[in-house]
Amino acid sequence: MRNEASEAVVSSVRAQAQGPRHVAVIMDGNGRWAAARGLPRLEGHRRGVEALRRAVRAAGELGIGWLTVYSFSSENWRRPVQEVSDLMGLLKRFIRNDLADLHANGVRVRVIGQREGLSPDIRALLDEAEALTRDNLRMTLVVAFNYGARQEIAQAARALARKAAAGLIDPDSIDETSLDAHLDTAGMPEPDLIIRTSGEQRLSNFLLWQAAYSEFVFLDLHWPDFDRAALEQAMDVYRGRERRFGGVRANMASNPSATAGAGAEQTVMTGS
Ligand code: FPP
């Protein structure tokens, strides 16, 4: 007789063989890429936008259904005023120049992060991108802009607290599912694979809740150098991982002690 735990493991291993459904990317290293070439940081960010275009195209070609990119964090406001303004300008140009192309290629755009604090023209562009592409099915590009995971979780907690205070929900009914449903990412699959470029190995307030069971791959290249080969490399590493979601290995379900020593896995790829 098959037990439920081993059926769950078998289905997760099957999903694994098909590759990640949702890839999230921390696009790091634009500044270092520019500094290494004696160029201004803005040039690094400009080349970062080109890498973003390559990433979206490659993700579509490789059958990735969801691609989330960390474009501007809640903490990025601490950067010099000119750099913040440059990043805002690049986002505007990206949407103005690329929206029609994204739409023609069946890409749905969703934006996560706080809209408050963004200028009205940027908010209007983000709204326009979401509205125009809302029915596209090929792939979803999630742009995390003015995004911070702690702020997102606090906002969800506030929304639930307001409902409880208004008598709309019982505080004791609040659980993982209801909190999840109040996050910016409500309705999205959790990221299977999180890639960070530039060799840094931290989450930097990105998808803290959603990353509970994500696999991490750290690439030793700067974001402006990211391309399809780098994405494929990260996906290969992902496929080599065994995801257990707190369970046991598929072939060791009857011998739990055999899993001892199998710890969290991470990989740093070099020299690509
Ligand atoms: C990190 O590089 C990257 C960012 C701050 C955001 C990513 C931005 C882009 C890819 C370009 C803008 C794209 C949009 C859609 C707005 P860094 O400057 O932190 O690099 P460093 O750590 O080497 O200084």
C-alpha cells in the first residue's frame, strides 16, 4: 500500500524533473561590473536592463512560467539621490520601450512592492503594464519594485488585524493560508529556484516568506553578464537537487535514519 508521504515525494520529484516553474532573481553586481571597467554605475544599471531583457527572453524559451526580478528594494532609497533617480528613470524607460514587446510575446506583468512613495507617473506606468498584459498566459514577469519582504509581511498582518478588529474574521482563524493570501504575491506559486548573481549569499529582504522551501543558486558573475547560458546552468544545478519539503528522500521513506547528514544545499558556480 502506498502511503501519502511517499506519494507527495514522488510528485515533488516529478515536478523537479520538469524544471523550475518559478525562478526568482536577485540581480546584483551592476555597480561592480561598471567599476571593473572604469564606467559610471549608471552604465552598469543600463547593461543590467539589457541582461533583464535577455533573462525574460530566455525564461520564455526555457518554459519557465514565472520569473520574479528584484528591481528596487525598499532599502535602495538609501542610495545617493542621483542613483535612485537613475533607477527610476530606467524602470520608466524599460516599461515604455519594452511593454509592447512583452505583450506581443504573451508576457503578463505583475508588480509587487509598495506603490505609495513612488511618483504618480511611475505608478501609472506600473498600472498600465499590469492592465495591458493581464490576460497573457505564456509567462508572468513579476517586477519587485520598492519591495521589501518584511514590509510585505507587516502589511499583511495589518490587513488581517483590521479585519479582526472589524469583526470580519476570528483572530484564531489566522493561519499560514490567510496570511499568504494577504501578501503581494497572493495567488502566485512560491519560487522554486532563487538565483543571486555576483557571489553574495544572502536574501536581502527578498521573498522571505515565499522562500521557505526555495533552492538557492549563487552565480559568480555580475548581473550585466547574465545570459541564457547562466540561466541554464542554474537550472541544471536546481534539477540536481532533491527537494524534500521537510519530508524524507523518496528512496529512503522506509529508513528515515539514512537521511542523517543531508543538510541544506547551496552551490556557487564560478567561471562562467
Ligand atoms: C544591484 O546592483 C542591482 C540593483 C540595485 C537593481 C537592479 C537593477 C537593474 C537590473 C536595472 C534596472 C532595472 C529596472 C527594471 C529598474 P548593485 O548596484 O547593487 O551592484 P553592486 O553591489 O555591485 O554595487
